[in-house]
Amino acid sequence: MTQTGNEPSFRESVDLMVDKAMTAMKLDEGTALAIKSCNAVLQVKFPVKIRGKIEVFTGWRATHSTHRLPSKGGIRFAPHADQDEVEALAALMTYKCAIVDVPFGGSKGALMIDPTQYDRDEMEMITRRFTLELVRKGFLSPSTNVPAPDIGTGQREMAWMADTYKHLHPDDINYVACVTGKPVHHGGIQGRVEATGRGVQYALREFFRHAEDVKKANMSGSLDGKTCVIQGLGNVGYHAAKFLSEEDGVKITAIIERDGALINDDGLVIEDLYQHVNQHKTIKNSPSASFEEDGKAVLEKECDILIPAALESQITLENAGQVKAKLIIEAANGPITFGADEILNKKGVIIIPDAYANAGGVTVSYFEWIRNISHIRFGRMQKRHDELRGHQMAAMLEEVTGSKVSDSLKHAATKGADELDLVRSGLDDTMREAYQQIRNTLEKEENVHDLRTACYFTSIKKIARSYIDVGVF
Ligand code: NAD
């Protein structure tokens, strides 16, 4: 799954991209090796009795780094998962956490399974059994290793994992922090489901705040009216498509899914399309859009912005030369191979890299983990206080000016921030801050010529500092 033709594997691709940044910053060989090495990889094989027959499942959890704890990263359930992919994704998590200043190490897990082949009860049994393996072997706990959703997993799986951990460690008061991405009524946080797609939106908004960067991508103006092609209408792709089209005026002209692509140059209505896919389990036969059987070919469609939000290795040596987008934002992990990245850079296509672009998920996971270990919902202490302050300010203004503050202004000024407001505000700030750090590196470092190298450069500088400060043990 991770190897395309004679290109490097996904893990090698990540390493090659990281090497570029390490060379640019002249990092000493020892520190570079320490940062790049994957700390530990667990492979488990476990039997589960399904419909009267024993099946053996294979899963992995890789801990790439532990310079900060816990190590953090999603768990995917996919038929083509393998160890190379898990190690590559774990490494990306190390760099991702550092770039958005989330104080975690990097980890990732996978179970080789096609979830569509099992019913709900079977999936619960398999997930709980996999969790048992991870907990028993020290690869899942609130203080050392905290999974989250990824491809093929969501709130449901996270709730099963947290519950299994609780039964194994009933005396751990922080048990609920052992995974993030849980349902809100089981210790989750408002805004986690939308977080990665929302982060992609905030990243694009920040990019378009910098006119020089927009100009480098051969565009001008704001997001409003820009055309966009999205691959993958899952958690990340759906939320990115929805928010960009409904809130920023972006025209989504094509959605690529595993069974083909839907095209409408006037812009697709994402919510209608999403309902259609949920109901019919396919994007085929959707009204008001034309269908293209060869979905992958639509990655080459003319557009301003291309958002790969499905899988790794989608833009390769084979199709990179034909991609016409001016800006690519990697909502998925590793959608562009190392070779394709070089071709696109030469063509002048601007790439906002995965380690930054999809960091919204881990950022809000960090907020959820803090909420769990502090045992209190964000906003609970100050919301009413802020409302009271707002009322007092409005009354003061009316008294001083002698005129009435309008009801709508009064409502806006007196509304205390709830958890979702605070999560979105924290995420927005994080995405803005990180982009500014990356573009500063790009501006200041003479050996850095693209956003991806600038992103790794910025991130590795922070990680190296922590290795150098603390030393190795
Ligand atoms: P998901 O399972 O919810 O969605 C993936 C979507 O891609 C599905 O709709 C699937 O049908 C589609 N797809 C699969 N194969 C395809 C193909 N060949 N062509 C086109 N579409 C295809 O997964 P997700 O959580 O949205 O994750 C998508 C990507 O984002 C992954 O690379 C994941 O690692 C990354 N990511 C996810 C999160 C998160 O919070 N969920 C966070 C960071 C990064």
C-alpha cells in the first residue's frame, strides 16, 4: 500500500523530506539519527471467534518518540495497513506535535481489517481485544501512549477502547484520558470530530492573509470564489469541504471518492452530497453533478486548490506532472510522494504540508486530554462571569452615552464563551501561530526553499532543542 512503483516507501519518503530540512539546518549526525529513529514498534497477532470460526488479526502500535509524554497518534482500521506505514505515520506525529506546540511525542497504530466485513458487535469484540493487547504491552495509557481516531475509526471505537482500559485499570482516576476523540458524553470534547477539517480551513485562511504567499501560488485576493477539488469525503474531507464552501465562499468543483468522482463546475452542495453518500453508500447517481468513473484522474483537474484528504501516495511520479492545481494542502498524511514533491516544487505549485495542515486533530485532542486530566469542561468556571461582565459593560455604555445598545450587539457582547467557542479559538490561534513560524523560517533561512522543508526545519529545531537540553539517557 505504501510503495508506488519504484518510488521510496512512505516511511522512506518522510525520511527523505526530513533529511532535506536536517541538511539545511546542518544538524549533527547523532542528534539527527536520534530524532529520526522509531523508538519502539509493537506487532500483535490475536485470535477472535467470529461467526463460530477463529480469525487471527494483526495490529501495530509504533512509538516514534518519547521526548514528551504521552506519545500521541491515531489508530487506523484498514485492510492494507502495514508496519512501514505505521512507522511513517508515527514519525509524522512527532514533527506535527512539535510544529503546533502540542507537548506530546509521536505514535501511530493500525489494525489490518476491512471494517465493512463485520457487524457492530463483531467490531466491538475485535476492538476491545486489540485494546487489551495494547494495554497489557504498555502501548496504551493516559500518561504514556494515547490513541485517537484515524481512517476507519471514530468516536465509537474510542469509547470502546476507553471502556476496556477502565476495566483493566479501575483505580486510574485519569482513565478517560487514555484515548481522545471520544463521544462528548463519554469524556470527549466539543469540536473534536470537526477539528482536522476545521484546522485545514484555518490554515487556508491564514495562508490567504499573506498576499505575498498567495501571489507565489499565482493567485490573488481571498478564498472567496476560489475553485477546489477534494479527494475523500470522510471525516477530514467532508468537514473541510463543508466549512470552506459554506463559510468562505470556496467553490468545490469536484469530490473524488474510492468509487469515482463527482464534478460540478458551478460548485457542489456538500451537505446534500454527504447525505446522498450516507444513504446510498456510493457517490454514484448523485443529482446535479456529473460522474467520472476514473476518480484518480480528477486529481489532475484544473483548480485553484487541491485538497487530498483520503490516503497516502496519491500524487506520485506518475501523475505529479499533470496536476494543475496552484495550491495543494495535504489534509491527508503523506498524499504526495518524495519524487512527486520535487516535481511539483519545480512546477511552482505551492504545497502546505501534512505535518502542519492536518494538525487540527491532534491540537483538539490535546485540549481533550487536558480536559480529561483536569476533570472539568472548558468554560465551566468563567462563562457566567463573562456574561455578567458583558451586561455590566453594556449598562455602563448606556449610562455614559444616554443611548440604548441594540439587542443584537448586547447579545453578542454578553454571550460567555462555551467549550466549542474556546476550542475553535484555541485551534485558530494554533494554526495561525504555526503558519507564521513556518513562513518566518522560509523567509529567513537561505537553504530553505519550500513550505514543507520550512515546516520540518521549524519542528526539528524544537525537538533537537529538547534532546540537546535534556541529553540522552
Ligand atoms: P475516513 O476513513 O473518515 O475518510 C477517508 C475517506 O477517503 C473515505 O470517505 C474513503 O471512502 C475515502 N477513500 C478511501 N480510498 C480512497 C481512494 N482511493 N480515492 C478516494 N477516496 C478514497 O478517514 P479520515 O479520518 O478522514 O482520514 C483521512 C486522512 O486524514 C488520512 O490520511 C488520515 O491519516 C488523515 N488525518 C485524519 C485525522 C482525523 O482526525 N481523523 C487527523 C489527521 C490526519
